[in-house]
Amino acid sequence: MNRVERQDAHGAPTTSPASALSGIDAFVTGFVGYRPTAVDVLETAEAHPDSALANIFAGFLWMFLERPEAPAKAEPWRARAADCTDLNARERGLLALLEAWQRRDAPAALRCADAVLAEHPEDLATLKLGQYLAFNQADAPAMLRLALGSREAAGHHASYHAMLAFGHEQCHHDEAAERAAHAALAIDAAEPWAHHALSHIHLSSGRLEEGRRFLADRASTWEGLNSFMYSHNWWHLALFEIAEGEPVAALETYDARVWGVQPDYSQDQINAVSLLARLECAGVDVGDRWSALAPYLETRADDVVQPFVTLHWIYGLARAASPLADVLLGRIEGQADDPGVPGDRVRWREVGIPAARGLHAHARGEHDRAVDLLEPVASRLWMTGGSHAQRDLFDQLRLAAMLKAGRWVEAQPLLALRRRVEPAHPLVVGGLQAMAERLGIAGR
């Protein structure tokens, strides 16, 4: 006998029993809204082996661990979901997505998300997951395409417009992105992903004072969010502080808001690595903070799941003078011919490996070598994943290496471009002054 279909919090169908819906909805709304309640589905899945969807969502949670052992952690939940009978088409599609994700076949997982959304455009949790997968694959057009397909079905949700905004922003459609973000805020002024999208727009367009003020005015609404969204929006505020020439304020933000919320989580760790590195580029002495990060980063010495994230591990470990930096570099170099990384071998061989070598050299003070390794792949670092704002770290490190190596002619055009949007950034101010003196063009 077929089960009765019910609906989750966004109106997407499930064959789960009514008693499992509260846990399912906790995941759906928590995942989309960056609330810690998303983990409540683990208890629901444990209590409901007859709920395929609850167990699929539990598997998703383990995959968000973003560690090599995540697929094995997700496997018991996948197996329970697969043992359920009478799954509907959405649940079968999401189960296939989980299985592809466990195989580290992100393109196949993204195709599964696309297929589910084609039939259920109201499914905001799958839209959020699809954008996450596309983001990690450096496929900004897919992020936008997925969101556009849900406009009619989900346009009454603030979170939908926030996802649409970020898709537009990553495709450099800044005006459309800003409209979508404000549409989200018109529905819910506290929508954190809309705050995030606008922070990207303000930073990339050089509207620094406006962006800093906007985030500062809304920071109180981030209390109670999960550690990623809380610390990441504060990370964005710190970028404005640095760009406006106040890196000491950004260091205070790092200590109070960016690091230490959930230090064992991957995204909190890359926020910390990125901000410490930027502060050093801005001339700040960060003291023993790299050493404080080291115990957490050392658990990542075998982690080559995502190129963009792994590049942060290698830099942070090397700056902390951890011997595991060399271990991770060897693991990264082994990616070139690893048959277990479908779709990623080109990204690793042609971009990720030379970038990792360059960042490792930079962190060890080998600035000439860092420039030589980073320069040839600079235009293709987008392939590693991450956002424009996040990848700007690599551009700052490359520029800082040029300045420290005395490669003034190479640094000059990069400094001139950065001055257009961040004229008070300490890296720009100090770099322009030093360059002008070395090239004999000061005061001209």
C-alpha cells in the first residue's frame, strides 16, 4: 500500500509519517535559514527508520562535515533511507543526490538537484543544496539558473530572493543582485543571506562606508544563527574595516566574532585563516594566533575534498610552522592522478597543485618563488571554488609577495586597480608608497 504524501515546511512532498514532519521541517527551515535547529533531524531520523527523507537529510548533515570521512559517516543514514519503501520521485532524487555526493561526484549530485527542482521548484532546501554544490564546483551560472527556476513557486520567501541575489552576484549581475537582496529584506529585514549578498556587492563596487554601516546596523540580528553564518557575516564586516584602513578594528572583530564560535568546523576555520592572512597583508602583527589555530588545522592534514578549502589548510598550517604542512602538500600533489576524485583531477593538476605550492612558499617567506608559482594560475583560481570576495585572498597574497620580493613593476598595475575600490587599504597605501619610491615616480 502506498503511503500518504505530506508536505514539508516549504510545500515539497514527502512520504514520511506525520510524526517525522517536525524534525524534517527543522532541517528544511534551519538549513535554509542558517539556524542550529537543522541538526534536530538527526534525532528524528534515529526515531524514524521509516522516513526516507529524514534519513536522507541526516546523511546530508554528515556530508556538510566537509571531511574525508564524511561519506562513511553518512552511509548508515543512506542505507536506512534506501531500505524504505514507496519513496516518491523527490525522495528518490534526493537519495541519488546523496549517493553521488558520497562518491565525490559533485557534477552528478548537482544534476540530481537540478532534476528535483525541475519537478519541485518550491523545494527551497534542495535549491540551497544545489547552489552549495554549484558554488563548490565554481559554476556560478548554475547557481543562478537553479534560483531562476524557482521564482514563481518560491518568490514569496525572503530566503528565495537572498539565494537569487547571491546567484546574480556571483555572475557579476550587480544591479539584479542588489534588487533581489532588497526584495528579500522587504519580506524579512533580518534575512542573513541577503545581508551577505549585499556585503559582496558593496565591497566589489567600492561602497565601503555604506557596506560597513549596513552590516554593523544588522549585526544584532545574527545572534542565534549557526556558526558559519554568524562568523562569516562578521568576517565580511572585518573586510570593510581593513579596506577602510582600520585593520586593528578587524583584528578585534576576529577575536570577538570570527574565531572561536565553533573552531572544529571547516568554514569557521577558513574564515580564520583568510582573515589572519589578510591582516598580515595589511601589516598587522597577529601574534600567536596562527599557533592557536594549528591544533584545529592539523586535523585537516589529510583533507583534499575541496580545492578552495584545502588551499586555506595548507597556508594556515605553513604559517603556523606545523610539520603537517609538508604532509598536506604531499597529499595535494597526489591529487593529479587520483582516480577517486571524479571531475576534480584537472582542477587539482592545472590549478590547485601549483597554487598550493605557491601558498606554501608564501607562508614560508619564499616570496619570489610564491610569485613564480601563483602568477601563471592567477586567472584560473576561480576554478577552485569559493566566492569573488573569498578568492581575493589569493590576489592579496600574490601582491604582498611581489612587494616583499621587490617586483615593483609587476605590482604596479595590481596596486593601481585595487586603489580604485580600496584606496585606504593598508596594502594599497603602503604598496603604492614603496613602489613609487623604488621606481622613482614618487610625487609625480
